[in-house]
Amino acid sequence: MTDKEQHEVVIPDEVEQVDGQSELDVSDETMVPSRPAELPKRALVIVAHPDDAEFSCGATAAKWARDGWEVRYVIVTDASGGGDDNATDVGPEARKAISDRRKAEQREAARIAGVAGVDFLDQRDGTIESTLELRREIVRCIRRHQPTIIVCPSPEFRWDPFYIGRHHPDHLAVGRAVIAAVYPAARNAWDFPELLEEGLLPHRVKELWVVGAPNVNHYVDVTDTVDTKIEALRAHDSQLGAHFDEVAKSVRGGLVLNGSKYGVGAAEEFYRAIVG
């Protein structure tokens, strides 16, 4: 991705200023653009469930892949809790069936977007906590794939606007676990020394991009990859197939609305932190 395609947020006139501070983070550390051409073009998107990556940053991931980045997804759960909310059979066989189906859908969605691969950590769906064990698994992925950028969900609630789906407890827990893995564990040889025995040396992530954070300070112009995002979402038929037209309309409308803030056709928003 070129510097022209990675856009920093310009504070609109209507953003309220309080005691000299904006609701946007405009510190030099955050706002000075990185130079992706000088760093390895590797990005790791770490989310809780199949379809989370597509909803949160699917167009950005497709844009990165198109521009020669190696993009990989890490799905923390086993996706075994994604069946009918009113199901009466939730036994092991039913859970395995939905898990297998959702994993296959996620692999197909990744293929559509040009994503290089998907790792499944197979934690039980609906029960994720930010434990040391989960942190170690995420550190293992970071050290194995050595990303320059990590994308993850926000560990915080966002009240305005409030969207309940964003605040699934698995999402919040994954956000906390990822941030704890990025700093200091992934870069610190003293954390999880057993990983050294696996040949996984410390790795310093350069940028952390958080989706759904209370504040945003960065956007990506995804005008050219909106359709790819929609087609990747279509792969998640078990979750979206019954009402996909409505989903596609809503997603497309949200991206266009984001884009209107920055004078582009469509955009995905992030809180971007320089951490390395």
C-alpha cells in the first residue's frame, strides 16, 4: 500500500475540542505515517469468530492483499456456538458440525479476499477470557508470522454509537489478550520461554490497528475493494445467507458513510497506534 492510499484523519470542524484536547488522538507518534514500503508487508488480523475479520476490516485486508501484502487471519474460537439461537440440540455432534461448516466458510472468505492463510486456535466459542494461556497462543502466532501490523477488536465498550454485536464478550476478551500479547510478551524473550524452545524468537510488532474503538484516528480508502468485502461476507452462508441482501446493503452503506467523512467513496476506520 502506498502512502497515498493510507490516509490519516483530518479533524473535522464539528469535532468538539475540550481543554485543548480532541476526541481524536493526534499525537505525533500516532499521526506520523509509517513507511510500509520499508517494512515487511505482513499483516495479522486476530479476531474471535469466523466473519469477524470480514465485517471489521475485510476491505482493508483485501486491499493489502491486492497490493502485495501477506495477510493472515487468526480465529481464536472453534466457532462451535454459531448455530441457531433457538436450537434444542447443542450437543457435541451439533457443535462439531457447525464448527466444521464455519471454518470452511472462513477459509473460502479468506480465499476470496486474497488472504494467505487462516489459523484456528480452537478455544471454545462463547467462553473466551483473556488468560495467560490465550496470551501465549497469540504470542506463538505473532512470533511465527512476524507481522508488521496487527488488527484486533477493541477491548473497550463504545457507547456512541452503541452496537450490541460489537460487544460480544469474546470480542472484548480477544482485544485484551491481543494487546497484552503485543506488549510486552511477543517482544520479550523472558515471557513464555518455552516458545524459545520451539524456535520462536521475540518479534516486535510495529503498528496496532484497533477496530470498534471509542476513538478513531485513521482510515483506509477502500473504494476499490468494497465488492470484495461483500463477496467474502457472502461466503458465511450459515450466518448471513437467510438475509444477505440486507446485510450487504447495510455494510455497503456504512462504508460509504465512513467515506463521506474523509472525501472518499468508502472507508474503514481504525484506532492506529505506533507500538514498535
